[in-house]
Amino acid sequence: MRADAQRNMDALLEAAMAVFATSGVDAPVREIAAKAGVGLGTVYRHFPQRSDLIAAVFRHEIDACADAAPVLAVEHEPGEALARWTLRYVDFVAAKRGLAPALHSGDPAFDTLRAYFEQRLRPALQALLESAAAAGEVRTDVDADDILGAVASLSMHAFDRGPKHARRMVSLFVDGMRYGLSPHPKSKRAVRRKT
Amino acid sequence: MRADAQRNMDALLEAAMAVFATSGVDAPVREIAAKAGVGLGTVYRHFPQRSDLIAAVFRHEIDACADAAPVLAVEHEPGEALARWTLRYVDFVAAKRGLAPALHSGDPAFDTLRAYFEQRLRPALQALLESAAAAGEVRTDVDADDILGAVASLSMHAFDRGPKHARRMVSLFVDGMRYGLSPHPKSKRAVRRKT
DNA sequence: TCTTTATACGGAACGGTGTTCCGTATGTCA
DNA sequence: TGACATACGGAACACCGTTCCGTATAAAGA
């Protein structure tokens, strides 16, 4: 791949991410091209359809969210890492709330995306979940898909009442996974009731 | 109101309903105008914005759904009427699935619509619900808003797996409301356990 | 019945969108 | 250093929602 092509590709992705965040996913392609300092033709060379650009940005952010998991796993105790990643995931879902319609619109460009979403996020979360479970910091009757689905629909709705509310509802849910287990990582007093 | 104006208005509503059902709510205004045998200017005389036309069709179908309630109430036993209306409501929600994004889009033309939706459907359902409750055919700890909300979100999701699945899930929900009560309207054997 | 006039009609025109096309510029490799 | 495959920019196209205005017509008074 030619150097300038690669450079423009990166510039486009960055510009698109910024513009989508500001003006929503309905922002004109011309605006993104301008922000990236690139001609219209160049946009369509790299992303034949408008939806391909959206999908690329989306994929990019899925990666960022998934990649946050191992980092958090190193920086925090298992239970805390899980809790923090979940809130990170809330932010991801919130940012992409405007895409829900597109996802269900039947555009084939987004079919791949759903699969990528699961394939990438599930293992990331599963690792955190298994560590936390092994450390006895969360219950064992919840799996990664449960969390991905529940938290997504939870924050989707709850965001209508503001980001604070969404994070609070999700925190509640996460605390539910800790129910009956040691309340703080440091104090290992076994409070556990109800397997 | 002039006679031709009324005629064109009706033709437009009918054409819009048909076109939206076929091509979705994103269908071009020109297509609707053509189907109604009417000029573009006429469309915008009656519906200053595209969203006003959508809202009008929506209101029309809310009415149809609400008006079905008293009819069913006369034709069937209270519990059965409630069950049938709920499935009628599923069809309504399913048909309008494409509007969910628009509803949440912040367009002021749709703000009124949400209010109308509740103001019209809640009393219709409430009447069925009270009859059924009075006849001892459903539990009394569920109210109209519970049903409207639950069934809407339930069928919204379930329709991804086909209309059969949606109706099945909702039927399950409705049966839940009958739990512990006489299984068939005719046979009044009191099976009831658990108040 | 015939005027009159307020009202409604049709469709060309406008501004803005996604997408295509092609002449021009440029990175890459022998 | 050429030669050429590749990438670039932006004018042009098709289609969209919306506006505008000259024309047609339904309705009310003579």
C-alpha cells in the first residue's frame, strides 16, 4: 500500500470519528473529507459506500474497547477490573447509540459488524469474568453474553435520563454480580451466603 | 374545508400508509404524491414537513388499534378479548418498528405523538384489563402501562427472529398474567393458588 | 345562473445529499 | 532517472426534501 494512501486512510478514520461524535452519524461525507484535508474521490476510494466508513470507525472503537480489557486486568484486582471495564463498555454503547437504527436497517455493510462485535468483545469480557470468578469476587452464574446484552439494553434506555443515571443503573447491575461475596477486595472476610 | 382538499388529504393518507408499509418510512415524498395522484405542492400544503405526514399516518393507526379494543370486548370473554387485543397491539408495534429511531430523534413533530400514543392506548387497554380482572381471568398486579411497555420492547426485539416468535413470546407474557387462575373461561373450576 | 374571490393545485426550481467519473499528480521500482 | 501503476481532487450526476408562484377551481353572493 502506498504511503500517502495509508496516511489519508488514517486521517479519514480520525476525522470521521471526530465528526460522528460531534454531528452524529448522519454528518455529510463532504464534512469528513474536508476535516481530513482530502478530496471526495479519496474518501470513496477507501470506503466505497458511506456505510463502509461508519463500519470502519465502529470496528476501530470496538477494538479500543476490547483492548482496554487486558490493560485493566493488569492495573486492578479482578473484580475491580471487571467493574471498570463494564463502565468503559457503557461509554462505548452510549457513543454508538445513534447507530442502533443503522444496525437494524438491513444494510449488509453492518451485518459483519454484529459478528465482529461479539467475536471481539465476548472473549475480552470473558477473560475478566473468569479471573474475577476464580478470585471469588463475582458470582459464577452469569456469562459474558448476559453482561454484554443486559448492559447494552440497560444503558441504551437509561441514557435517556442522562449519562449519570446510565452508569448508576449499570453499577447496580455489576454490584448484583458481587452479591453475597466479599464486599472489598482487601478484606477477605468470608461473608458469602447462597453459593 | 374545500371538498377537493378533503379528498386529496384522504388520498394522501391512504397512499402514505401503503407506501410506508411497502418501502418503509424513508420512502420519497414524490412516490407518495404520485400514488395519491397529487402534485408535490399539495402534499406540502397539507403536511408542511415530511415528518408531519408520518405522524399523521401513525396517529391514524394508533386510532385503529385503540378502536379495536371495544369491538373485541363485545365479541369475546374478557380474558380472551385482552389476549386478542394484545396480539393486535403486537402487529401495530411490529409495523411501526422502523419508527423507533425517528421517535427518539428529537424531531418535535414526534413529541406530540408519544403523548397521543399513551393517551389513546392506555385507556383502551385499561378497560379490557379491568373487565378481565373483575371477571377473575387475570391477575390484578399488572397495569396497562406495564403491558404497553413490556409487550412493545418484547416484540421489538423478538421480531428479529420472526413474527411467529414475537407472538409466541408475547403470548407467554399474557399467559403469565393468567397464572394460577381458571385456565379456560368456561370451566370455572377454581384452580387458584398464590393470591 | 354568473361573478368573484379565497383557496387549493401542480410542478419547476433550489439547496443539499451520496455517489461516479476522469484528467491530473505522485509514490514506487527497475 | 525514467515509466507506470496507483491515488488524488473535485466537477458532474441523480435523487432527496422543501419552497415558490402562476394557474385552476370550489364556494358564496349577485
